[in-house]
Amino acid sequence: METQEIQLGISGMSCANCALTIEKSLNQNTAVILATVNFASEIATITYDASLIDIPQLIIAIEQCGYHAVPVDDYAATDQRDQRRPFLVGLCFTLPLFTLSMSRDFSLLGSWSHDDWVNWLFLALATPVQFYTGLSFYQGAYRSLCNRTSNMDVLVAMGSSIAYFYSLSLLFIPLLGSHVYFETSAVIITLIKFGKMLEAQTKGKTGAAIRKLMDLSPKTAIRLSQDQEQEIDVKQVQIGDQLLIRPGQNIPVDGIVISGESCVDESMLSGEPLPVDKVKKSPLTAGTTNLHGLLKMEATKVGNETVLAQIIQMVQEAQGSKAPIQDLADRIAAIFVPIVLIIACSVFILWWGIGGEFVPAMIRLIAVLIIACPCALGLATPTALMAGIGKASEQGILFKNGSGMEMTAQTSHFLIDKTGTITEGRPAVTDIISLTDEVNNDEVLIIAASIEQGSEHPLAKAITTAAQQRTLPLTDVRQFHSSSGFGVEGVLADKKYKIGKPTWFVQQMTDTAETSLQQLQQEGKTVMVVAEQDLPIGVIALSDPIKADSALAIDQLHRLGISTTLVTGDHEQTAQSIAQATGITHYIADVLPAEKGAIVKKEQQKYRVAMVGDGINDAPALAQADVGMAMGNGTDIAMESADIVLVSGNLTRAALAVQISRSTMQVIRQNLFWAFIYNIILIPVAAGALAPFSQTPEFLRHFHPMLAALAMSLSSVTVVSNSLRLYRKDIRIN
């Protein structure tokens, strides 16, 4: 199986049922592993077997459902533009039609207004609205019925058509009556089209974060060739090109500084407000802004390989995903329209039977069809998710999917890795102690550094760096071997040496060695034992400085009601010292890399668990946790395994991620509540439930379809506008 994933932009959807129809059709294809369609973002995310189906075939499958699809890179949502012209045409015909009709009903015009030709004028004004402005509703209803489903378009097409064709029949068969309802059908269509236009505009704002990120990348770059400046399209930049970055310019691609000094604003990517100093060999990231000095850089990553491009892709995928809470709305939307149709027909039969009059029953039938709004249900979750994920990305917090957002909001316990997460991840040698007269301190360091040359562990690099700083001569190691979680060993000059954790040498430890260990560990230092033929000959202590913001981050988590546990491979005394310094309430020491996943499983029996880490050895635990958070300065494997990436590597972003998630889920619950309440209350009102109560205002007792159209349009706009509050909300830890 050759598994691949593609995102396709889809046009032509009118409500959540359209998205469900496409999902159902795609998921029935055996070559499709999983397909999800986000109605708010108009994006389908499809995981498929590339050996059985290709992208053109997937597009054809969507188009067979009656919708249009293109790869998301080539897609620009056209709803707002598509809605404007039909609305304006409808408005031009509806305003005079509504004015004349209402004026006649209230006897504001002369007797001429009751002449037959006036009704024919009404027909002439209503017809363009019905079949041009309302064309998309007929098309959507036709697509829906062809797919043996029903959507909002079915309700609007039926309701407006009943009013229009009933009025048309009166022109040809006067015996049926004389009062036409052309203004009702026209106002319904125009108001709903207006609502769809507003909905498209407000929906478009939920994608503001993506547009901001895209705007960060400059369209051109200045390439240096034989000291000549040449302005080129940024797409033409190749790896190895030398580029000139002037003050105030955005950096076009990823690279490194080869000359010059400056400060760079990286806040739009990392969320960190302070500029970062850049000197020779400093890394540069596409989309960041050079503030002061002139920089010359060498391109190392271009196009889709840049950090900015990958962040944009990650945010797009996250905004196109679904959260589990949306399942309820999807299930209701799937049966919503058929239920409304049954209710509308029942209302018509009931009122015709009670009153014996066709027209009042018809008016209530139309009102029920129009007032029902599956759109609000369909937009409640995805628009809030898009806004919340966008808000988070502006703070340097990248959610990979909607599920991660929902799980983060429910998190009650954090497991936190030490090295690179709580601490800087750049340990340095602080103490070297020889345990025997046969070797001095420098010789202990030479042995340790020579063995550690073959290791990539941060502690190993700190030891080799210490030897290099002292210009000590290192020797080649033979038969190098790494024992995961304990240390490394090798042969130097025909003698076998080991360097690793004290627990690796428990049975060989001398009293002198134990005394040195205890003293160093009480100081919160990490201690490595150097042994010759398994006998300890020296100890090396290292200290990894605690990040300046770690204590604040832990305090923020505690203020959110979240408990914390430090998970580290260090000795218990070191773990205790780090926990006390940062305020972490619990710690688990001497943890082997393979044990972290088991610890997560154990904690999941009591809590909803988030794991924060940065290293390769954290990847299994990040994947096992309910929520995995990877530090952005960590390894690629850790970031692949996580649900959330904290771009700046600042642990305070973990608490902010929880707060943003909780705010987003609160908005989703509000949206779903009002969407449900709207339909639960107003469908009975439209059906005439208040008609027997004379104290009730007349417009509620006899709810007119035009009011129903206005209410239905505003319901969707209200839901989307509520979601947009997340952008304006100042989310912080109290």
C-alpha cells in the first residue's frame, strides 16, 4: 500500500449535508482510507492508496457528486464573489416588488394597484429573482436529490417555489384566489442570498491566520552573483544561492548568515516578542523580518521545504480537520432536512384541516421550510476551530488537528521531560573528580571524551566540548557500543572503559565514589561514572541550566488546575532538585527511554495526560499521550509524533495552548447551543405553536416566511461571528 494524503478545495457546498455527502461518497471507495470534508474551510482532506487511485480520479469522484474540486494550492474560495452579483440582481428586482406589494396590501396606493396588470408586473419582477438569484438553490437541491440526500437548498427551493408557483397559478386560474405572494418568494431568496454573502465574508475572516502567514513570504529576493545584485522571483532561489537582506525586509527563504550582524523579528512564527540577534553562522527563517543591519545569507531550504511553508501546511491541515465534538452535529445534520420536511408537511395538513383554508396553511408550510437552518449546525464547530487554531499559530503554537485542540482542553495532567524542555538542553561539565591515584582529572576527561566521540547524546557532546576547550588530546576508540539508557563503552589502548549512569555500576561502587556522587547529586548535578574494566576511576558532573521561563510555565499550568510530573533519566536527587526549583509537584527519576511510554499509560488510568518533550527518546511517549507537545527546537521525530508543536521551544506556550483550547471549546459549545436552541424554538413558532395565545405579538403568532428567511440568514452569520471573537479575545493565564 502506498499511502498518501491530499487536500482539495471544494466549491458548490451550501450546508453541512453537502460535506457529509462528499465524505460518504469518497469513503465508499476502497482506495480511500479516510476522507473528511470541512464545510467551513471548503477543504477535503483525503488519505488514499496511491497504487489504486490518483488525484484526478479523486477529483472526478467529487465532481460526480455535483461539486467542483481542485488541489488546495490552486484553490481560492469564491463563495463571496459568487454570492454578490446574484444578490445585487435580486435586490434590484425585490425592492420595487416588495414596496409595491406592501403598499397595495396597506391600501397606500390607488385602485389601479388592484388591476390585473399589476400582478403580471409582480411576476415580471419576481421571475429573475426566482430563477437567476435563486438558481444556486435549485442546482444545489438537484445535486442533493441526485445523491439521494437532502440539504438546505432543498428547503429553500421548495419554500420559495411553493409561493412562486401558487401565485403563478392564480394568474391563470383566478377562481383559486386573487392575492399573489410573489414578494414572499423574492424576499425569501434575496434575504437568504444576502445571508450567504455575509456568511462567506465572515467565514473568509476565519482564514486570516493563513493569509497572514502567506503574506510573510516576500515575492522577490536579491541574489548576489559575482558581487552583482539581481532581483529575482523568490521561486527561482536555489539552495546555495547568496542573498542580500536589507533592513526592514522579510527573509525570503531559510538559510544561514555568512556576513553581517543584525536583529531579526521572529514573533510572527514563534510568538516571542523580543528580536533575536544574528551573527555569522546564525540560522535565518523565511518570513522573519530583518530589523537593523545588512545581512548576507546562504539559502539552505527553499520552496515547500522552508519552516514557514511547513507551518502554513500544518495550519491548513489543522483547520481542515474535524474535532470529535463535531460528530454529534454531523449526525443531526444528516437527518435534519428529512425531519423538517416531515414537520412542514404535517403542519400544512394540520392547519388546513383545522382552519379549512389553504393559504394560511401554505404560509406556515413555507415558514417551517425556510426557518430551519442546518447551516448553523454545520458551521458551529469548524469555524471556531479555524479561528482557535489561527489564534494559536500567531502565538507560535501549531495544532496539527482539531482532535488535538479538543483533547488539550480536557487535559488535567502534564508529564514533562527534563532535558531541552525544563532545562536548556545544553549541559556543561562542572566537576571532574579522579577516584584513584593512577589517573588525574585531565586523564579522566580524556578517557571519557575519547569514548563519547561516538555518541550524539547531549551529555556526550558536553564532555567532548570540555576536552576540546582544554585542548586535551583524544584517542581513537575501538569496539564502541551504546547501552541504551545506561551509557557507552569502548576500547582505548587495549583497555576497556565505560562511562554512564551510576546505576550501571552499583555493585562496583566504592565508598569514595559514593561520597562524591551524593555530594554532587545534592547540588542538582547530573553525574557520570568513568570506569576501567568495570571499576570506577572517576566521576564527571554536568549541569544543564534551567530555562528562565520554566518556573513561570509550571506556575501557569498549576493556575489552570493542571498537575505536573517531571520525567527524567537522571538520578532521584537531581530530579528532586529540578522539581523543587521549578515548582513541579511530582517527579519520576531513573527512567529509561523505553519506560516513558509505560509511564504515560499508567498516568492515563487517572488523568487525561499531555506529554511535553523534545528528543527522539520522547517520541513513543508523545504518541501514546492523549496530547503530545513537542518543543519546536527539538528533533523532527518528536515533532512528527506530537499533536502540538511549540515553535519557540518556550514552555509557557504549553499553558497558553491549554487556555486557547479551552476558549475554543467554550465557543464551540456556545455555537452548538444556539444552533440547537434556534431550531428547537423557531421551528415550532413558524409552525404556529403560538397562534392560540392572543397575548403573544401578532408577528410571532403568524410567523411570516419573510421573517423566517431573515432569521435563518442571521443564524449562520451569528455563529460565525461568535467564532471570530477568538481572534479579538485577549487570551492569557490569569
